[in-house]
Amino acid sequence: MLQQMNWQVKVLVAVAMVAAVQTSAQAEEQTTTAAESATTAESVMPKGQVEKKEGESDVDEVITNRKLRAETGAKSKYSFSAALSYSGGTVNSPGADTRPNIATGTATPTVPAMGGSLGAKYKLSQLQSLSMDVGIVSRKPFHNDAKKSLRERTTVSNPSLTYQVVYKAGGVQNVSSVSGTIVTDDFYRELGYQYGADFSQTAIYDFGGSNFSMGLAFTAGMNTFDKNDAALQAMQGDYSFGFYPFAEYVFSDRLNLRTVFRPFTFEHIRSEPFGNVIRNVYTQSVGVGVSVTRDIYLYPNVQFVPEDFRSELTNVGLSANINI
């Protein structure tokens, strides 16, 4: 009887073990299938990112330059961006409460300022986007002013709408944008500025992925006015355009040396005959680009006049592109 019971127990144990193995295999197969399905779904539609259109490349395959990537915004379908800059004094007195207008442009404040734009961006596709921005500026942000408080010196103004497209042609990385602006900033409104329209084109070539790259930026803009006093027209620039060659050398994924030349900047003043443009003073900037992440790029720099190199004709600055 004891031997018969032992035989029965052994059979039951064997059956239980086979059932357990089958159950475990079925559970593992179901888990693997679910994981593969989730992975496949995620590869088709990454969370928070826009679908690729037919024949369209990923934006990071088209734009490899770190500064351009940060300027074109995050890869998410919806994102926020900030393009900020600080314009300070000279290299001798970077913290001074005045700064020279080294380019002699019209309507250029001669006090230090922190400004830029804050915006919300919507990706139409991997390579196209629309953004709505507002300008922000704080004049003399780190200085005392007996006439105005810091809050009174800070304004949020100049709402704008921008369409942007990125593409690569012949190995050249390109970013094109067009925007329209409603001028609401007090400084410019007092001069009669009303509406603005701008176009920009940036192209850069890195010689087959080398550390050295060269590029050219082109900008063109026009403004309308609602004040026509003769005295104001001498300070109103109704259209302008410029060509800006630049060069860059990448030291690492984080750091690069960058210089921008501004020898061809032209502006028309309303008090002058149409077509009689003025060339602004040739300036140049040299700085270090810092790629904190893909979506955060910092550029501390110094601007100067190559044709009249003097420390008192310099501006120190910092620009930053931040995307979230």
C-alpha cells in the first residue's frame, strides 16, 4: 500500500511540474508578445513627438549643428522656447550702465539690456513648425535707476507669429523662417514703429562631418509706422538686410568656438530717398558655444569693430536658446 501511494504521489508531482512549465512558458510568451507590441507601437509613434511625413527625415539627421538644433526648437509636437540675450557694456566695464552703439544702427538703445522672446511652438511635421512668441526686455536689469523701478524697466511686448522649415540640400544644412510682428514696446512705439515683417535664411556646411564648418546667414526686414514727423523719420528704419558669414570649430560635444562677421548690414532710413541705403559699421563677434543639452545652447561672446579695434568700442554679450 505504501509503495502504491508513493507511485501515485510521484505521478501527481510530475503532472504538476509539467503544468507549471506549460503555464510559465505561456505567460512568458504573452509577456514577450505584449512587449514587442508596445515597442512596435512606440517606434511608430514616439510619445509626444510628431509623425514623420512620407519621405521626411528626422530633424536631427538633417540638422547636426548644435546651435541650429537649439534654435529650431525641441522635437516634441508641442513645446516652449526661449531665445534670450544680454547686451552689456565694454570689455573694460562689462557692468556699466551704458553701452556704445558700435554698429551705429538706428533705434538702438545705448543702455545694457536683457531681452529676447518667449514662445510656444507647434510642429507641423518633423521639419516644419509654427510658433507664437512675445518679446521680453529688461533695460538696465542689474543697475539702479532713480527714475524707474526694475518692474517699470521690464516689458513683455511685440507678439509675433513665425513659420519655420529646415532642410538639407547638397550636404548644406538650412533653416528658413518668416515672421510677422505687432510692435508694442514703448521705446519703439514712441519712435512710431507699428508692424514688422522679417525673413531669415541660415545655411551651414561642415565638410562631410568635420569639426570645422562655415556658414552664411541672410536676414531681411521691413517696418511700418504710424508717426511721420520729420524729426522721427531720421530715426526710423523702414527696411534692412544683411549677410553674415560665420565659422565654427567643434572641440567636443559640449564646446565649440564660433565667430560671426557682420560686414554687410544695410539699412534704409525714412528721411533718405528710397533706395539710398546706409551700410552699418562692420562688426564681428567671437565667443564660445556651450551645448548644455540638445535643447539648451549658450553663447557668451564679445562684439568689436575690426576696422577700429579699441576696447571702448566693444560690447560683451550672452545669448541662450532654451527649449522644453
